[in-house]
Amino acid sequence: MAVYKRLYQGYDGPLTPEWSRLLIIARYAYRNLFDSKLLITFFVVCFIAPVVAGIWIYLPHNAAVRELMNPEKFIPINNQFFFDLLRGQSVLAFLLTAFIGPGLISADLANNALPLYFCRAFTKTEYVAGKMAVLAILLSALTWVPLLALFFFHAALTGWTWISANWYIAWALFAGAWIWIFVLCLLALSVSAVVKRRVVAGGIILGIFFVPAGFGAALNESLETHMGDILNMGLVLRRIWNGLFGIAAESPLTVEAAWMAVAALIWFCLYLLNRKVRAYEVVK
């Protein structure tokens, strides 16, 4: 439009709320994410365990099934039942993170795309939060969302007595899953920001959980201590879950030490993201 015509005017339509602008990043990420048939297949397979658990919850309440089977043979639906479900779904969430996470930031860094983000109405925090939302939404769909649905499904079948005695399980599912999701998101984004090659970044994410765990086990054996467990991040997270679910811990590691290990990992991931996510990079 020629400037001399003076026909241009400012935009006066509705504005997107500031709090939801970060979801634009997640929306466009999903467009390319589900182009992979392998990812879609794996994502569907991840719901097999919750479906089977739902059937198992329903069977004791079916009159025909109770006549055919002894009720004592059914697995009790208690805190251990939901703890095992969360543990299984968390493994699948970890594998999904190793597949998706490496490409979230590395592609932007490799193509020098960060200036295009930060020249718009995006802060560094909103950019990181938008990338985290890509993973957090998917991991939520695998963990606390179906497990809480199973919890309330069982509560609807058993009545108020059961839910009043086991309400803490719902909180443990929600809080435990979100601790795991937050750690996985930060870990995936920090590795993606440091390592630009996707395959290498995926291997590093897998190695972070297995290599230090093996080193910690060797440290426990050689020094006859249990402090090596602090290097096993999977064990550390399960120790926190043990406290939430009220289940005996498999490690003598204290809950306080487990929280300190998680806090240290979160701080280190935030430090890496703060260093690597910037509009430009100074090369010396």
C-alpha cells in the first residue's frame, strides 16, 4: 500500500490474552509432531495399561464375574495398585520424552530461529514455557489424566466410604505425575538446547537416567553406603512417590535428600536454558 494514500490504520480487533500466547508454540509444534506414524502408534499403545486397569477395576463389581471367580483372587484396588500404574506410565512418558524432547529447541538453534521468536511478543520464559507445554500436555495425557479417571471410576463403583478413606491417592497421582513431568520437560529442553543433533540428544536423555544409576550402585557396593542412590534419578523420584502414596520405600534414602537431588537437577537445567536460549550467540 502506498504511504501517500493514507489508507492504512492500526489493528483494532480482539487481542490474544498474554497468558495464552505461549500455547501458539505448542500448537504449531503439534502440526509436525504427529506426522510420524511410529509416534502415533506408540502413543496409542501407552493407553493399553489404563484400559486393562479399568477393566480390572470393573470386574469385581460385576455380579456374573463374582459368581465365576473368587473375589479374593482379584488384585486389591489400593495405594499400591495406583502406585504401580503411575510407575509403569512414567516409564512410557520417559520414552516418549526421549523421542520428542531432543528436537524441541535444537532445531531452532540450528536454524538460528530464536531471533524470530524474540522479535515478537515472546519473552525467554514464555518461549521455554511454550516448548514445555508441548511435552507437558502429552505426558499429562499418559499419566495423571487417565489415572485420576480410573481413581474416580473406582470411587463411583465403591461409594463415598472408599473415597473418603483414600482421597490422598488422588493427590499423590496428581502431584507425583507433575513432579515427573516437570523434571522430564526441563531435562529434555536443556539437553536439546545444548546438543543440536537430535539422535545424540535422545541418547543423552536416556543415558542421564541409566549411567549415573549404574555409577551410584557401584558406589554403594564399594563404600558400603546408600548415598549413591542419589545419582539414580528414577529411584529418587520413586522415593518421593513413596512418601506421597504412603508406601514403604525401596531405598534408605530420605525424602529430604530426594527432594534436594531433584532441586539440584532442576536448578542445573534452568541454568543451561538461561545460558543457551538467547536471541543471539557470541562466538569467540
